[in-house]
Amino acid sequence: MKTYPDLGLLIPEVHLPKPGSDLRKWAVIAVDQFTSQPEYWHEVEHLVGDAPSTLHLTLPEIYLEQPGEAERIQQIQTTSQQYLDAGILQPHEGLIYVERTVSGKTRQGLMLALDLECYDYTTGSTSLIRATEGTIIERLPPRMKIRESAALELPHILVLIDDPQHTVIEPIGAAKDRLAPLYNFDLMFDSGHLAGYAIDDADLENGAIAALRQLADPQTFTTKYDLTPDRPVLLFAMGDGNHSLASAKASWEKIKPSVGLDHPARYALVEIENVHDAGLEFEPIHRVLFGVKTDFRVALRETFGASFNFTITTSVAEMIDRVDAARGPQHVIGLVSGSTCGVIEIDHPASNLPVGTLQSFLDVFLKAGGADKIDYVHGHDVTVRLGSQPGNVGLYLPGMQKGDLFKTVILDGALPRKTFSMGEAREKRFYMEARRIA
């Protein structure tokens, strides 16, 4: 395999379904989606049946820590080997150019493998590859259990580069007519279209590598962000799949002493995208509390005192408009509970972002037993529907500007967890490509 140690990447060998496979049944959305909507996964199971599918190679998170989890993980391992032995999965070496079209937008991406030796998800990290949000260490062990028992990895990880001049991925997209197509099909359940092309043109590969090197050049980096020369370069920033990459890193650190550095698990397969891609939109990640036991607004007032204010709105639309239009130092967050809909306002917040203000409060509220559980959801419709159910509270958050991401992470470190999402639920990455890690 070809490696570029200075960039922390490897040109991978991936495994793709053999020609003639039903790709609509093969490709399944990221397992961390629709975690409060089991009906979605039941529909997936009904559609897929016994057909070869990434559904049988992954564990939707609705099944984490549920009865039968161990058996499901064992079946993943068995099925992975069966697919390899039967030739259902076939190897392809090289970079892959990816296009995802959904909701009238097309995103461009590049499949490659990142060196976990160049990645650090801990607070204050200055590594070449960094987390953009806080990592919840408690969420890693079940994901590590799946990875450590699997022959294959299937990524839903999206990693961002800050390439305002469009020098890395976009030139490949402009030349896709001379690339061999690997897959080209419609995804299930109105989730758009996915196409992939083999980059077997040395000039295109070399051009992408040279452009990445320019982004990683210390002087270029320092000038771009107006930094002092002692700031370490940030080349790759996590977009989606933060805990998946962190689990891969933790698993690698666990086995590294016994397997050495020359091992496939040292790398993780990802798709990189340009944060300046016109088809890429940052969506806020909202919160829903289930089984709320304490008066939520009273708890807010007890925490924030005179800085807290709540105003009832006449409709969900008014609430959303007020949150989305909010500017200035005051933090504005929407609330839906039962028949009540309104806007929370916090003056003199301690955090830079409304999500930071809210999450700090929720961490304490949940630890004190104020609610049974929390879920992080995409889209105002899901937030309102779930928040309106008896005993629940839905919290609607504003988005952040994607162009601010890199400099914010460089200067301030990781954002509060679940700050943003690259698109709504159906726009998330589908499992398509696999790679051997054992």
C-alpha cells in the first residue's frame, strides 16, 4: 500500500460488492441515525431481507446495550467472512472519487485511509487530524467491541479539509468523465443518489496529494488563519462520525503493542470533503429529553437566575424563526413540550455558542435524574414530534457557520459535543465501501 506519512494518509485497498449486486439493498445509512425511530430500521430490515447488505455488517445503535447485542456482533463477524469467502466483496486498490446527490445538492468526496497515529481526540489536541467536538469516552467501549471483533471496517466517517480555492477534490470531479465508474445508484428511502469513480489516473492522484501538501504547509497554514508560527497544522477536522474514528483510535492503541505499527488497523477508511463545497450544509443537532421528571423551566431558572427568560410563541414556525434570526450575545433556544412551544433566552452566557450553554445545563440536569435519557436528533420536525409527546421536552438549536469551523477548533479547541451535523438524517453517509482491518 502507498502511504504519505507527512499527510497521515494511505491509499487504501477497499472491498466493493461484486457486479450485479443489488446496491440499493447493499448500502445502508450510518448506524447512529434514527436512534429514536425504530420504525425506520424495521423498514430497512424488511427491504433488505436476507440479501447481501451492509445492514448485516454493522450494528444500528438502537440495538446497542439491548438483549441480543452479543449475538448480533458475533453474526457481523461471521457474515463478514462469508461475504469475503463467497466473493460477494471484491478488492479494489486506489482512491475513489465520490458524489452524493440529495435534496437537490451534490457533495464531492474522496475515499482514503487516515493514519490513526496522526489523530488525537483528547481535549487540547494539536494533532494533524483532530476532533471538532468533545468525545464522550463512555460511548467508545461498545463501538470498540464491534470493531475489535470484525474483519472489515465500513465507514460512515466524513472528514473535512479547509480548501477555499478548491484545489484537492474538485479537479478530480471536473475530470470524472475519464474515470472508470465503480457504482452509480439510487439509495433507499428517498436518500438521494450515490456514485463512485476509480481514480486510476496518476496525474489526478498526484495533483490531489500536492494540493493537500500545500494546505499542510506550515507557512500557508499560519498565513491563512493569522496565527503565530508555533501553532501545529490542522489538516483534517472531523465532520461526521467523531465517535467512530475515536473508537478506531482507541482500538488501535489497545492492540498496537502486540501487533506493531505495520498493521491495517493503524488506518481508518474515511471520506474527506471540502468544507467549502457548495453542496455541504451544516445543520444544527437538536436535543430531545425523554421521561422528564423535573419541571424543566423551573430548573433553567434555578440555574441561570435573572439571566433566564422564557416566552411562549403562537406556533412552531414562530419559534423556529426567532431562534434562527437571533444575533448578538444573548443565546436563544427553542422549546417544545406537550402543548407548549416557546423560546428560551439566556443573557450573559458563559459559552460562545448556544449549544454550549444548553449542553452544560443538560449534563447537570441529567446527572441529577431530571430525565430518563437524551437523544440528539436532526430536523425540526422530529424535534417537535418527539418533544410534544407526554413526558418529553424538545430543544431546537440554531446552526453555526461552516466557514468558522477550522479557525474555531484551532483557537478554541473542540466544540461542545453534537454542535453541528453535515446535513439532516437522510443526507448522512451510507455504508458502501469496506476495508480489511484484520
